[in-house]
Amino acid sequence: MNLKFEVPSEQDGPLMQAEYSAATPWTDLAIDNAEGSALYVPWIASLAASPALTYLRSYSPIAQAILSGPFEFQKLKILHARGCHDWLGLGAVLNSTPGVTSLTISQAAPFPTTADGRILRLASDALPNLETLHCPSALVGELLIGRPVHDLHVERTGTVNPWDVDEEGMQQMYTEHTPDADVVGLLARSGAPIRRLHISALAFQKLRLEFGYDDAVADHMDGLKHLEKLSFNPVRWFALLPHASSFPLNQMDDMVDVLAPSSRPVNSHVKTVCARLSKTSGELDLQKEYMLVRQYFSLAYPRATKFAFTSHVKWHLHEQRGEPTWIPAVKSSLKDVLRARIMRLGEKGEIVTDIRGFLKGLFTEEELTSPQLRHTLGLEEE
């Protein structure tokens, strides 16, 4: 069930203070927009609080109000709490929901500083069935260690927004110690092998800086022998390197230095690696991506059979005449999205760089008669 809230006007009079219950106990509740919900929290809690609840996605104060009810929520499996301000309150809720297998904590408020680093004050036996965890890096140690988490998505923790700062702010983000530096070292302490990991590239760089040598990341990452998929949050790559004193640096060079160093493999087991170049990058250069795969990423992740650097194109490993060959591919459901992206780039006068006619093959012969599209695809000389 999805709820929408309307703030009552003065003419509506004061809200009635009453208890409500649902005729049929709710099992699923999603509140994606909590604006105007504060007045309704007691009613929502009365309606939704039921031992039948299995799925809850909500603004954290609402989730805490619901789960602080007089029931044991033994059936709750999936909990997504956004915008938490009461960390001890959330911790108390998590201590009382042992059935949760998937937990997401997002859009978090600033974290308090504690002597022992424990923010939620979880009991050692809390969340015994947790398998999927999505949370800020500041909470990873408390939520991951000793629990059977195999799917981990880590959000960056820090005082600097990497998307809205000047060069001085970039350097602060680069040098300040944040929990991101500790995440990679905590991965081996999960109660189950990590199979899917989504992490900030900044965590790799901070780990390397704090240990003082380039192979620090590989020393920690190669021990993840069951890793199947590794994904990196998109970042402004020119913020990652100590010599980032001028703008813009070459995004590709920066990414290679951080995520695919040449000295030794980062992880010899992972099958799929996704490394977004930038949230705002409009570039579509398949020849450059092919170079990245062949010369760097396939060496840093030698067992990988899929790489992705944009949200549309993936590189798949194939055998041709006994030789390994990397081929670009796009899901059928994304072909129209990729076509539209290419045409938008053309409207801006930009040019894409194709390889083996892959992008050209997305268009019909009739469409390819368009001078603008031919210019965008670099076909003017054909």
C-alpha cells in the first residue's frame, strides 16, 4: 500500500486524537514522500502496526513509530528507513526485528561522535538473518560484522559534498578521515562471504592513502574469494588523486589509477565490474572504453567476463577463433534509451565514438540518412 498526505487547513479544525486499526492487517507499506506526514504519524502507526507486516519502506520517524508498537514483528523481512535523526531509537527497533533479511538506511542525518564508534547500540545477537545491507559507511562496522551479509551497498560518509564544492573542498574531501577508509578492511568480517559489493571509489583511494602503498586495496580485496559483482558509485574522478590541483584532469587516467592499478590484480575472483565514469558525463566513447577493458580492467580483475562504464553499454567476454574478444552489448529494454541518448548528443553538436559499427547498428538505414545523425556517429566520410 502507498500513502499520500494532505496537510489539513485551519478550517478543517484540530485533528481527532483516535486509534485506528485496519480491517485486514497490512503486510506491505511504502511511503515514498513523507511531506506533511508528521501530523498523521499516530494514525499511520495504529493502522500499520501488525505482526503481519513483512515489508516497510518509509521515512525513519514513521518506521520507528510503527515498529515501536506493542507487537513482535517477527515476520518483517524488508526494512527501508530514510532520513534518520534518532539513531538510538532506530537501534532499538533493529534489536526487536530479528526476521529482517534486507535493511536499507539512506539519506541519513549527520552521525554523532561516540567513543567506541557504535552509533546504533545494537545487541550482539540483533539482526541474525540479515543478508542484504545498504547503509552509509559510518554504520558498516556495526551492522556487518558477524552477520550473514552477502550483498552490501555502501554510501559515502563525509562532511563534503563531492558534487558541489570548489578545489579547496575537493582537497578536504580527499584528506579528511571518514569511515570510507575503513570499509574495505571490514569486508572479511561479515558472517557470510560477500558476493555483491557496491562501494565508493573514494574508499579505495582513502584506504591506499592511509596504508601508504598502492597495493593496500589488493591486499584487502583479493581475499573476497566469492565476490561475483563489484560496483562503484560514480564520483568526480579528478577529486581522487593527490596531484589534483587543476581542472579538469583526464577522467580515464584517474579512474585507472584508483580502480585498476597495474601492479597486481585487485580481485582475482569477481565476474562483473561496473565503474561509472561520472554522474554527469555525457561522453560516449566506445573505443576508449575498449582500451580501458583490454589494457587495465581485465588485468586488475582477470576472472571478470563483464565490464560496464555507462548505464547502457556492457562489455562481454567472448571467444573468437580461440582468442578472447570483448564485445559491446546493450539490453533490448535499453536500446531505445541508448538511441535517444545518442540523438540528444547530436542535438548538442557532440560526436560519439563507435567501435565495430555497434552504435550504428542501433539505427535503421532510413534513420542513417539523417545528416545530423551521421555526423554524431562519425559516418560523414562513408
